[in-house]
Amino acid sequence: MSESDRPVVLIVEDEPDVAETYKLWLRKDYEVRMAHDGDEGLELLDDSVDVVLLDRMMPGLSGDEVLERIRERDLGCRVSMVTAVEPDFDILEMGFDAYLSKPIRSEQLHETVENLLERSEYDSLLQNYYSQVEKQATLEASKSSAELEESEEYDELKSEINELKDELSESLGGIGDDADFIATLRGLSNGEDE
Amino acid sequence: MVKTNKLSENMYDLSNVLDFDALSSVRPGTSLLIAGPAMSGKEGLAMDVLKDGAEDGEGAVVVTTNDQAAAVIDEFQTDVPGMEDSQLGVVDCRGDGGDSQQNGSYIHHVNSPGDLTGIGIGITKALEGLHKSGRDKGRLALVSLSTMLTYTDKKTVFKLCHILSSRLDSAGYIGVFTIDSGAHDDQTLQVIKQAFDGLVEFREQDGTRQARVMGLSSQPSDWQEI
């Protein structure tokens, strides 16, 4: 995979040793950017960032404040809170997509980043699925059933729709857990202008 | 179609509520769209599907854009006298107030029918409550998609239906969703239908109410008077 194709992970963490460790673990698979506080994090954030690992307790802007500004800017990135305390359900209500509680192991970090990327992948699959379904509905509304039976375009569209449906049901374990469910719904409200 | 016994035990029988063969053995994870003109009994059917399950001890989740949570709970308590309070969860999307409980039934308030994240959180909490009380079978009703379509576009509603169906599928629940077929253009209805496994359609014909079921068996059923 070339440098430009790799997903971008932004680490916002005030402890340099901790940030370096995450970078070391992730740099083989992802392009990693580092920010030492919330302000710098917001500066480094742009459309190319896919996943943000956001420390909750930092001097200056807190993780919660940074998250709020990310959501205000309507960026498509997924955000995992990194915290010292095991949070309850409320992190989802607060707008985080996932959380990691310290100390974090390499395997956990990879799993979380992969899961968040898979959610973005699910979103684009679902968008694609919708577009095809809309095309199908338009064709059905404008052509007679005899014309549809003759139409190769319609045939292809139907098989594409079925393939996308299968892909969607395999992605994210078919929305098997609550965090995937809510984060995917949140993506709908955030991504209105695709 | 021949199914094994083990499988048929898990199936949902909706034919008590609406007498169609195609509804007698509905696979867990199935989501049905109930479409018909205003006042044709769609919402009554959706509620009856849940009440019928509640009679047998199944869980029920009502997501409502129209009715007060308290009114929904009263209705269930009246119509299903043996129901335990923990069997029912209501997600009230009309936008008035925080979480509350009424006689042990779970209520979640959402700011608006356009707040999909809030609705998702409400459904998650309701499902969690049912799961904790040991209900591994259950039914969810969303009443109505037509109101949601006045708050958000058809693309978003389509995606919501798809995601929600997937969530119900992993829970082994079934879902019924109502839409007023007179309130939207054909293209919108056609798109929304595609998010579902099956369709129950109502119409008025020659002064009688009729229904048919599509998508659950290889052929659509004939129109039947109900």
C-alpha cells in the first residue's frame, strides 16, 4: 500500500512517552500524526484524518471539548476516547465512537482502530447501497414491467444491490453490538452532505 | 417449505393477528413494513403484533413519534393484563423530558423524531432492559416512518431502517414499521420498501378493508378482506 492510501490516525496525547508508544505500534499500518494537546490536535485535523485517539485528561482543552469542536466541524473522522477510568454507557451519548482504557496493549489499539475504520467502510457501503436502490426505484417508476424484463441495466442493478446487501450483512458482524449500532446511526446525522 | 422442528420453535407466528399463511412462521430478524392509507389500521396492527407476543411473555419495544409513552403503557396494561412491566420499553420521540420509568416499564425520551442517535440509544437501553429480564424473543414497532420523513430525508430514513433491521437481526427480534402510503410519492415508498424483508399492504376496495403480504414467500399473497 502506498503512503497516500494508508488510513490516517491522529494521536492527541500530552504524555510524549505514551504517544510515542502508540505511534510505534501503529506506524507500520497507518500514517500517524501526533499532537501534544487539544489545540494542536484541532490544527492537525482535516478531511484526511480517519481515526482520532483522544486522551480525555489533558492540560488546556479537555478531550470532551476537543470532541465537541470536531463534531461542530462536521468532519467524517471516528474518535476513540483514551481514558484512565473505565467509562459506562455515557461515552456513546457524549459522542465518542469508542473508548480505550489505560494501560492499552498493542493488540487492543489495533483492534479499536480497525473497528473504527470498518465503521467508515460500512457507512460508504450503505451510501452506495442506497444510491443503487434509488436508481432501481427510479427505473421501476419510469418503465413498464415488460421493459424492465428486457433491460440489462436493470438486471445488473439488481445483482449489484444483492451483492452490496450481502457485503453489508457481513460488515461489522451485521451491527452485532451496541457501540457499532449507535456510532453508525450517529454517522447518519453527521454525514448529511455526502 | 419444510423447516426442522428446532428452527420452527424460534419462529414468530403473526397469523393470530393477521390471518395469512406467509405470517405463520416468520424468521427471527425479519423486519416488516406495514403500508396503507391513513386510518386503515396500520398502527393498530403494529401494536397488536407486539401485544400478541407480550401475551406469550416476549419483550416489546415501541418507538413512537405520535403517542405519549404513558398512553402506550396504559394501552398495553389494559390489553395484555398478564404482562409484566419489565416486558415493555417505550422510546418516545415527541421531545418532552428525560428518562423515566412508569410502573417498571422502561421509558426513554428523545428530543425529536429527527434525532437518530437519541433513538438508537433509547432502543439500545430498552433492548438491554429486556435482555436483563431474560427475554430472548421480542418484537419492536416503529410508529411511524411517515412522521420521521417530515423531519429528515428518505435517504436517512432508508439507512436508519437498514441499520435497525440489522440490529434486530442480531438480537433475534422482529420489527414492524408503519408508513402512510398516501403521504409520500411512489419513488419514496419504493425506496423505503427496499430496506425491509417483507411488506404488509392495506387498501380500501369496494367499501371493504383488504390486505396482502409480499416478500415473505416466493409469491405475493392475494388481497384478502380483513
